[in-house]
Amino acid sequence: MKMVLMNYYVGIDEEVKELLAKLDICTYTRFPEVEGRISCSDPRENSHVWPGANSALFAVLDDETAERLVRELESFNEKAPGEGMDAYVMDVSRRVLAGE
């Protein structure tokens, strides 16, 4: 099991949600506005000096789905330089689900 954590500009939120739907990823947690820098780009701190914000989203997935998601993110980044996203993949040893 893997957790994929993604950071991206809030302006591409719909594209991210479409990508999750395409891969049948229906369980995730999204933080709508976070401050920070993606790949050492300009900061987005929701201020007059550094306007804009990022979003963060994470999903715990089986290994195969996590790999498919990462490949899609790499493809997205190639097609949208400057508006892509950072992603991190971490091992998850256990999870507890509300529906099970």
C-alpha cells in the first residue's frame, strides 16, 4: 500500500479531480488551500507579496494504482510545464476504513 501526496496550484484543481476520476480513485483527502512552493517556483502564500495558493491532496492506494497515478502525474507535468505538481510516494503499513 502507498500514500501519494500531491501539491499543486489551486487553479488546476478540476484537472486533478478529473484525473482521480479517470483512475477510479474515490477516496482521498484534500486541503483546499496551503501555502508553499512547488519545485522551487515562486511562493504562493495568499498575500499581496506572494499571491495565490496551492492545494494538497493525498490518497492511500494499492501499489498498482499508486504507480498508475504517478505515471499520469508525470505525463501531466510534461504537458503543463510551470503548472504541474509535486508528488511524493510513501509506504503505508496499515489503514483503517470507516466503511469496513
